[in-house]
Amino acid sequence: MPGPLFHVGNTTLCPHGVPAQTISSNARVLVSGMPVATIADTTLVTGCPFTVPGPKPQPCVRVQWLVPAARVLVNGQPALLQTSAGLCLSADQIPNGPPMVPVNQARVIGT
């Protein structure tokens, strides 16, 4: 599905409303002055308050992106789009829900 290219300066939230930060090794392809994120990059969540009943809390700690762009590659890796599907995972790799990308650049669209 087409959508705006995802860059490291966008706003990404875990399902519980905590901001996530994307760390990219891409320094060559920029959108709005920020590196374009790829499926190989890391998106970390810090400070998620989510807990489940029981002795061990399960806050979101990272985002695993599942569906990148089909036709756009950055340094040989598929780029991420604002519409890319992903899962927020706890430290035990338990899925907590999809991330939200409410704010992103709107000038460059990929498929």
C-alpha cells in the first residue's frame, strides 16, 4: 500500500502512547533532512507503562516492522512507509499491538 516514506525524525508511538525512536545507519538518503528508515533499522520504545496481571510487567521495548515498501530500496534494504505494518514487542518478545505513526513527512510517497 502506498504511503509517505518513514524517516527517523517522525513521531511513532507504541499502542500505549509512548514515543519510539528509530535508529538508522542510513546517512545517504534523506527526506526532510532526516535519514529514511529501512526494515533493517531499530525502533526502540522507552518508558512504556504497560503491565499485565501477574508478577512480571510487559512494557513495549521495540518495534518489529513486518511490511516495508515493495518498490523502494535504501542502501539495498526495503524502506519503511508511514503505512508499514509492525508490532510492538516486550523484552520477552510478546506482541503488545501495532505501533502508530500519526505524524510524518508528506512530500515523498513510496509503494
